[in-house]
Amino acid sequence: MVSEESDWSLGNVEIEGGSGLPWRVFNSVERYRRKSTQTNEVDYMLRRATMLYAMHDFMGRVITIADCTGYRVFQHPDTAKELTYDFEVTSKILNRQLKHAMHLVLQDTTRDVLDRLERELKTRTKESWAPCFCTILLLCICIEELQIAVDGFAVHKATRRSKTNGFSRASGFETSRRLDDLLYNNCKTLFHAIHNSHKSRAGRRNEKGGFNPIRDTYDVNEKDGITQAMHDLVGEIHEILGDSGNDSVDRAMVPSVDTEDESLAAHMAFREKNSGRLVSDFLRSFLYCTP
């Protein structure tokens, strides 16, 4: 599990073969959460979304028992000395046990985050903009990681010539497309519709305009729901978009992949293209919400 006291902003971890964009965005979200003075309910939603991110990161890692650690365990008095231990086999068993348990927790956490996000979106307030914005960004990262994992599973089965239940890269891409359509696009469309992101900001006192802090400039106004934490978050997002430049345009595009190519190199190419894709698309959607 993730320690709530751990400082995620330290270091600069970047997974080989992927984009560093998701990690930068996650750090910005975590800094916002620490600065924010939201209600306990909203803060808990962000904490749960952060846990969801950590779970997906864990599911993409391989747990191994190093030889030195294994031998120390072997020296324990309760260990049967007459048995021969294969630490590689033990690591595989440990992986399966931990991943199975984590998968069950991940399912419950995903439902909880989506339920809390739906309730918070229904409030339709400016105060809810930043927490919901951050939660959707974290969901984007989780979807990307899940899509990469699905493709990796298909390639793994193909290389061993054991396509379970006919599952192939083509099946995996269909699953990825449904995640885009049924989860991500629905979240993006609903968020923009609730906050009227495509409309110009209100001009006259009684005029009801759109609310789009990424496109427009807002000064800090606690009474109006625009907190210093939100202002700082938007500033960091502008910096990320500025640093990404034209790369964010290419990064947001759906990868064009030959599903017949089931090699490891093909999977790594997909991993690089899909990492940061939905994050880029979501952030850019605020810039092109024009009146």
C-alpha cells in the first residue's frame, strides 16, 4: 500500500520505454492535494485516486526474491534444511499471490473512485473543478497503464504460442478502444459539459459563462472557489504543456499499430506511444474548448 506520508514529489522516476509526462502530472496532482484545504470527503476521493495509481504501478512490476535475501530466509531455524529451495519459482508464486490479492482491492477501489467522482461532479461548483480534474488525470494514467498491460499480456501469450481463449493483440486493442470510449471519453465529455468549458468566461455580473482555468486566467478568489492551491496547479499544468510543445499533439494521437506483429519490439513501441496519450488529450482539450 501507499504510505500517505510518503513524499511522492521526491526523485524523478521515469519508466524506461515510456513517457515522463504521467509522472510529472502525478507530482502536480499530489502537490495540489497536499496544499488543498478541501473537505474530508473530497480529500478522501483524491487519496483513493492516488492509491489507484499506486496499485496500477504495482501491478506492472515484477516482485523477485534476491538470492541474498532468500539465503537469509533459508537460515531461519523454522526452515526445513533438507529441502532445496528454488528462489525463482518462489518469486513467481509470490507474484501471483500478491497480484491476485491486489487485483481484488484494485477492483473495489476503482468502483469507489468512480462513484465519488460522479457525486462530486454533480455538485457543479467551481470548488469541485480541481479535485475532479485531478481525479480524471489519475484515471487517464491508470487507463493507459491498463491498456499497456493488456497488450503485454497478448504478446506474452503469443510468444509462447498459447493464446488463452483466442486472446490476441487485436482483442487487446478492442479492449483498449472500449476503455477510451466508455470510460475516458465519457469522463472528459461530462466534465466539459458541467463546467461549460467551451463557453467564454462570464463578463457581466449576471452573465453565466463557462469555467475553464486552463484556457482563461483567474486570480485567486477563495470566496469564488478559486484557491491558491488550484491557482498553483493550473500554473504547473501550463508549464507542463509549454514544455511538451508540439510533442503533446503527437502524443495525444491513437497509436497506429500492426496487430499481426506480436513481437516484444512491437509491444515496446506501443508502450512508448500510449504512455501519456490520454493525459495529453485531456489537457489539450481545455485549450481547444473555444466559444
